Amino acid sequence: MKQLVCILLVLLCMACTRDEKVESVFSVGAASAPINPPIGAYIAGDKQNRTFTAVHDSLYVKAVVINDGNSSLAIVTFDCIGLLYTDVQRIRARTAAITRFPVDRIVVSSTHTHSGPDVVGIWGPDYQHSGVDTTYMNFIVNTAATQIK
């Protein structure tokens, strides 16, 4: 008897919704992950040759993806001084490689902290040497793409 009632309720619901207008579904997702640089990495801002000795507060990459049922937009922010456009392009390309997300719908920003790693290459050991760690850069690119996914 219970099964018959359940089947009738399902059929009734289907009949009631058959002529209704289908509405767009608005959805939002958020994700974050720590992107702490390795001890010894160069710190951005102020002067050259400053390196990390410990982690006081974690640095993060955070992503929000918004979808209105037709298109999506991803907004990604990094706790770092700022990223070069080539790195933004790498984030978009990596995201496209692991998802179907359109690269022209990914917005990347930075918090511009002077307590983050040198991701632009001007705070290394001196003015002639970059402070960018390519392994770390690959890590944050992959981490950002994963947060969008």
C-alpha cells in the first residue's frame, strides 16, 4: 500500500510540473587551499634577500565559481603581491586542461600582501637575481586550477 501511495504521489508531482516554466538554476561554489611557500623562499616587498623562516599565518588561494545555468564565472584570489600576466594565462590554461571551464571567464586577483613570496622576480638575493621559485609557481598554478574545479 505504501508503495502505491508513493508511486501516485510521484505521478501527481510529475503531472503538476509538466506545464510549468523551467527556470534557470543559480549556483555558487567556493574553495580554498593553503599556498604557503617553502622555508627559505624569498619574501616580496620591502627589500631584497629576505627569506621565510616560519609560517605565522597561512597564505591561501581562494576561488568562487558562479553559474546561472547558462554560463559560469570564476573569481580567484591569491595571498601574494601580484601575479604576472603570463602566470594568469598559465592558471587559465591549467584550469582548461582539467575542466571544461572557459578560460575567458576566469578572473584572477591578488591581495597584494608584502608578507607573501616573490612571485614576480624582483625580491631575490640581489637586484640581478630573481626570487621566483619555479617549483612553487607550478604548485600555485595547479592549486588554483584545482580550486576552480
